[in-house]
Amino acid sequence: MAYEALIANKIRTLLSMLGIIIGVSTVIVVVGIGLGAQQKIAEQYKNLSVDSIIVFSSRGGAGSSKLEAEDVDYLLENSQYLREATAMTRQNLSVSAGKESGSYDIMGVRHNYFDISNLNLAEGRLFTKEEVDNRERLVIIGNGLVDELFDGDSKSAVGQIININKKKMEVIGTLQKNGTNMGPMSYDDSIFVPYTTGNKILFGNKAFLMLMLLANDVNALPFAMEESETLLRQAHRIKEGKDSDFRLRDAGSMVSSAQESEKTMTILLTGVASIVLIVSGIGIMNVMFVTVAERTKEIGIMKAIGAKQKDILIQFLLEAIMLCSLAGIIGILFGQIIIPFLNKLDGWFVIHSVIGGILSFAFSVLVGIFFGFYPAYKASKLDPVDALRLE
């Protein structure tokens, strides 16, 4: 009888379900966005050791800070808590190889950068210290650029000549697929050159500089950060009370900060989806009240021929639950269909989630029970004589 009552008013049933469908789909997408963000964060920072420290310039533009690659040597010579350190400069430049061309991130690195960053070779070899010191025009390219510039053939890429800012460079190695980012930069879509080659031949004074330090161990990390700040202030001759021209961030705080941002975004979007479901529930309550008013005489007849209060309550409550359950199922299907389309958009990464489907469906059923109970209760309490008398 509950099913027949819903089928009898198809348009009203569909409109009542619409809000639940949208709400459930939104919950599924929101959970998928949250999981996608977590995975992205894990990938972005997986190459950072837990005992690593990143040092940035704190004055915005390149050349506005005294931070320089030589600070690495000063830190290693004077620090008790650092076991390794390296420097990296970055700038986006035009690159061409054969008929292919584009604008890519060029990274000037020291010979030890690849070990510290856990980057592995696919083919060829890495720079030597002598090659870095001698400003050799050599490059190592990321896996993504092997696909773009050399049709994915790592072996044939080694030994080829590419042009960076119209300067010829020899490819001596290619990297394995990494999938991680350092801020806005992707390792897979970057080209690595010796640090001195980048600074003296390609970049000038416009490159972004970053230092990467490794503490002796995780327990030494706080001491290494404090000591590194003191040593850098001494090297830059910054007076007491003056702000530093650099910033230090440990890997743990960077990951935590990114995770907190992801959690805040997920909570905000989940709140929006919940509001949609609650508003939809209120709409369903309103529809159920109208349904009770329309079927008052029918309720009177049912009671007159022996229907109990419990029977009336269950029937009308079932209508609300069936309405929300069906809407929940459609919403789950709609949400799963949306996700592949969202992933085609630039910058989106949404993961299919069983948990999201279960949560949204459970919430939709609860909405049906909560907002359907009171109209059903009112229907069950109607006096049969008054109900039959109503025109």
C-alpha cells in the first residue's frame, strides 16, 4: 500500500526525492574529494624524509634574500645535528627537443640532491661533483618529460641533445616515474641541470632557491632546526631583534599543515551536503503532511474496518523511508557516475569510496525515519469518526 501510494503521485514523489538525490551525491563526491586530497598529500611528501628540513627565502622575490647555495657548506661545517644538506634552484624556461617544445620547470641541483630526494634513475647516470663544479651542460629529465619529448623511450633519450633557452644540453639520464610534487613543481615534469650550470648559464638572478637539510635522526630534528636558524642568521649577519630573511619548515609540519587544510575543506563540504539533506528532509515532512491531509478519509475507512494505530503509523512511515531509500540509491549511482567526469577536470582528483556510499545511504534513511515519523504519527492518531466525516 505504501508503494502504491508513492507510484500514484509520480511527479510529487520524484520532486521529493530530488533533494535527497543531490544531497547523497554531494556526500559521495565530498568523501571522494577528501580521500583524493589525502592521497595527493601522501604522494606530494613521500620523498621527504621525516628528518628533513626545508629552507626558503622569506622575502618573496628572487635575489631579495641573502640565502645562497654556499650556506649549505657553512651549515655542514658548523652543525652538530645535520648529516647531509643540498641546494636547489628552479625556474620555468622554454625547452625544445626535435619537433617537440614547451615551457618546463628547470631545476639546478647539486650532485647529492637525488639521494636526499630519493629520486631513482631509469636510464643513464647522475651528475658527478666535478661536473657540477665545472658547469657542464648536462641534463637529467623526469619520466613525464620522457613521454612528452621522446615518446616514452628512456633509452633513446640518453645521449640526445635538447635546447633550454636556446642553449644546447646533453641528456645523460632519465628518472623513474615518481608521481610526487614539491609545492607547485612536479618531479616527473622537471628537467635537472647542475646547480652551477643553472645559475651561471640559464637562470641569472631570477631563480627560486631552496635548501634541503637532513638531521642526524628524528630525535635531533628540533635541535637541528634551532641550530640551523642560528647558523644562517650568523652567516647572513642578521642582528638580534631583526627578522630572518629565510624560513625553516620541517617535513612533519608541512604534511600536518596540508592535512589540516584538507580536513577543514572536507568538513566544510560535508556540512554543505548535510544541510542539503536536512532541507530535503523538511521538504519530505511537508509532503507527508499534505499526503495525510489528502488521505484523511482513507485513514478513517482503514480504522473503521479494523486497522490499528500501529498499522497506520507503519504504512506512512514506510512511505517516507521508501522515498528516501530509493532516492539514496539513485544518489549513490549518480555520485559514482559524476566522479569520472570530475577527474577529467584539471586539478581534480576524486576517489571512489564505499564508505561515502554507506554513510550517505544511512543518512538518507535516517532522514526518512526522522522527518517521516511525525506526519505518520499524526495520521495514526486521527479519530476514525472525524476522519470519515471530513469532505
